[in-house]
Amino acid sequence: MSHSVRSHPPTDIWPAIVLGCLGLDLFGLCCVGLVLGLWLGGDTILEVAEMIGSATSSVTPTFAPSDSPTPSATATATHTPTPTSIPVPSATHTATATLTPTASPTYTRLPPTVTATKSSTPAPVSEPIVDVFSDYRAGNWEIYAKLPNGSVLNLTNHPANDGHPFLSPDHRNVSFNSDRDGNFEIYTVNSDGTNLVRLTNNPGADTWAAWSPDGTKIAFQTNRDGNDEIYVMNADGSNQVNVSNHPARDMFPRWYGALVDFASWRDGQMVGYVVNPDGSGLQRR
């Protein structure tokens, strides 16, 4: 049985077939293969199929810059993290106080308050003085105190005449006479110039005050009875007693121990006498 052999298509048709296959999808390939099979015969169909498979497995398509290729299946994954909410502490704060017990207070009993009463002796001051004297340096007679540091303090500081100062035994008070009230009276003052006290008050002149050695009494000269007499009083001015009691002049009292010593004209001349603070025991010395 004789077969008629068909001539093969020209060799320059294969590249066109291959490119056509690369540009078509699977349905187009099937249609092309069917047409070629009908045209070329069975053996030729097999050869074309092998050529198409080899071409599709070895040729990588390229695209011109103007082409718009289908996006590749390989994609770079971009992960945008979802922000995690951060808890914000509440502005409301509740404070819890812890109470620590404290020790019971300790009470100290204070001494009772003492109310000062009037004493027969002027109240002393803290700084004793060395000596006292009268001076006319300020334009009138004043009483001055010499302090332990050598300085001088004006104790009276008054426009009247203050004289005949006498220092107390403890050097903390001074007696003197002054005419600041119209006639001479006896005064006392502290050694720092404070606590001025008037001890006598009568129309006569009271002068020459002198402290007793124990500081409880003051002897002084006065003419309140019409002539000069010697009186003794307590240091606060109370209980004023005439201890000389004579019509002659008795003057210039001072203390001789516990006795009052004074000068008297009762014998026609000035003679010294002593007497007890109550006026008893008068005797010539």
C-alpha cells in the first residue's frame, strides 16, 4: 500500500510558530496544535509539540519599557504593626495615712508664783558699785556712782541740787538728800539709777542720811522740830524716831557699830555722843 508523503513546511515557519505559542494562552496553543495536526499529519504533530514544550521551558519572555506586564506572583510583604495601647495611670491618687502613736507628753510641775511684798530694805540690783560722790560737773549738784569697770554713772540726773550721798553696806543702794520737791528730803536710789524712793516728807530740811551696818536703818539730821536733831528710821522710811532730843544743835550722824554717833553742841562746844537706835543709852564718848 502506497502512502503519499507530504512535504514539510518551510523551515522559516518554526520561529513564527514558537513565538505565536509564547504569546498565546493554553487555549490558543490547543487551537494552533489542532490546525497544524490537520495540516502536517500525525508525526509532524508530535514533533511540533516537543518543540513547543522545549521552547516554553527554556525561553524567558522579555518586555519592552512600554509594555505593561502582569504583576509577578512574588510579592514583598510589608508589615505595618498595629500600635499597642499603653495604659496611662489615672490622675486620681488615694493617699493612705499611717498613724504612728507618739509618747504621752511629760508635764513638769512649776514652782508656785510668789507675789513680792514690800520690804523694809530697798530692793538690790545685780551690779554693785564701788563708790558714790556728789559733783557739780553738770551745772548743778548730782550724785554719781563709780562702777567696777571704772566708768561713772549719774544716778540722780535732775536739775535740782542732790547731795550728801551715802552707799548702802551691800553697795547696791544709795541714800542722799535733794531739794527737788521744794525743800531738802531724804531719797534712796538703786546703784544703776532706777527705783528712786522718797523717804521723808515734811516742811523741815532732812539731810545727812547714813545707812546702818546691817542695811536695815538710816540715821539722818533734821530741823523739823525747830532745831537740828538726829532721827533714825527704817530703810523704807517708816518709824522715824528722834534719838538726840535736845535743844542744842545735834548734827552729822553716822554709825558706830550698832550705835548712832553724832556731834552735839550741848556742852557749849562740839562733842561726840553715841546713842541706841531707839534713843536710849545716850552717852558722851
